[in-house]
Amino acid sequence: MDAAAFWVEGPGVGSLRSAPARDPGADDVLVRTLFTGISRGTESLVFRGEVPESERERMRAPFQRGAFPGPVMYGYLNVGTVERGPEGLVGRTVFTLYPHESVFVVPASAVSVVPDGVPPRRAVLAGAVETAVNILWDASPLVGDRITVIGAGMIGCAVARLARAIPGADVVVLDVDRTKASVCRALDLAYAHPSDSPPERDLVIDTSGSAEGLQLAIDTAATEGEIVEASWFGSREVPLRLGGAFHSRRLTIRSSQVGAVAPRRHGTRTTADRLALALDLLQDDAFDALLTGESSWRDLPATMAAIARGDAPGLCHTIDWRDPA
């Protein structure tokens, strides 16, 4: 059978390609895609050709084809149905760290079964929630902490939704876009514009992808507070003001990246454990608020271009693959 796949041919140019799907081996599964999700930040950088040369190997997706800056088949939020494979997996809905392709073959060990309580479209958020879990493992918030999350995007909202369950935690989400207040309400989160940022925060997590967001984190952290930078800036430079009280307040800036399990947990948890936890957490219906757009796979080149240009605002945009090629 033929498989349709989305490729970034070069900076700012995407296309759909067709190629025969290979037959699965004894330890493989053949998965027919139901939905994929676009990771706005990372995939926009890939589409615009902004992956730094020094990071091109580290930035490879698990089943990426081609290489940066292109042609490259890139992506990692795929939910589909197993059509062939081990008896216990056939017919199951699975999440796979796999690019935008209609049908594919991977080792059975590469798929994670989606719990019955998680609808397939919502399951594409597994990558975002897995990232949020890793960020919180890096941050290690305490009971009663005053926590600010900067950036009400898909990752920031997922982090804040999980953090709000910490007993006594005061969680506030900041975003320059005041329309994000409605998403925060749907997630039962407090929203504030950066101009109203609360001061003296024990923990500030920046997911804004902007230098202004990281500077705001520095400016609003409490003495000996911790700042976790969860954005990825690609090849952009990030200017910061580290004078003033930065040193006297003994602030800590820690990076967080989902490519490896957080150091505070890598001795006891695997990446498979982390993903299974994320899928289980997605049984929370509130996460549907992060699904803000959907289009057909046939429109993927135009959709990705619009998102990369900033012309298609929203949180998680899903791609519907249920209309066969």
C-alpha cells in the first residue's frame, strides 16, 4: 500500500510525497494514522530552516527521514490504529513519536497504547504532557509554592494544569495575548497579563519562547528562587539583563529539555515510563481546551506554512488522516 507523508523540502517549503509502505516484520506493527499534531514551536523552527547546525543531530526525531534543513520528514505526535502486528496490539489505538504519515511500520516496542479513557484526537497531546512532566521533574515544585508559568501555549498550559494539583500551590499563567484567558479558565487556571505579574515567585517556568519572557522570569523570581527555561530558541540570540539584583538574590536558571529524562528521575524512570504517565494523565477532560484547530492532511503544506508564519494562532493544531489517500 502507498503512504502519504509530509516533507519539508527546504526552508519555508513543504510538500506531500507518496511512497510504498514496507511490510512489517515479526516484531513490527503496521499503524494507520488517525491524527497527528503539530508542535508549533519546534516544527515552525524546522519548517523555517532555523535548526542550528550544531544541534542538527540532537534535534533528530525518533523516526525522522532526511536531514536538516531539508528535505526532511519531521514530527513526533502521531496517534493511529494498529492494523498488523502482535495479537495484543492489533486493533488498539497507539501513540507513536512518528512524523506526519498516513501509514507506517515501526517496531512494536515504539508504540504506546492509549488508555480507553483518552479519545484519539486528545492523545496527540501526549508529547506536550510528557514535556510538562519532565519540566516539573526538573523544577521539583514544593507544597505551597508560588509558581508562575510564562507563556500560555500548549506546553505552558499543560505544565500549569499539572502544577495546580500540588497542595497549596499558587499557580499563575502569564501571556501577552489576553485572549488566552479563556483557555486558562477552561483549565481552571489563573491568568494574568505580564504587566500584572505577581512578584516574589518561588518557581518561574518560562515556555514563552521569547527573550522578554525569560527576562520577566528573572525579574519576578523571589530571592533564591528557581527559573526553569523550557523554551527552545533555535538559532536566535537571547539578550538578558543580568545586572541589578540577579546575583544578590542568588537566582538559579535551569534548562529543561524532553530529549532525556530529567536528572532527578533518570535513575528510576525511563522515557517509556514518562510517556505512559503522560497518556494516563490525559484522561483529564480539561485538556481538550488545548485542541484549538484541525485540518485535513491534504492541506498540510499550507497549514504548516501558515503556522510557521504566525498567521494561524492557537494551541495544538491537529491533522485528520481518516480520509484515505
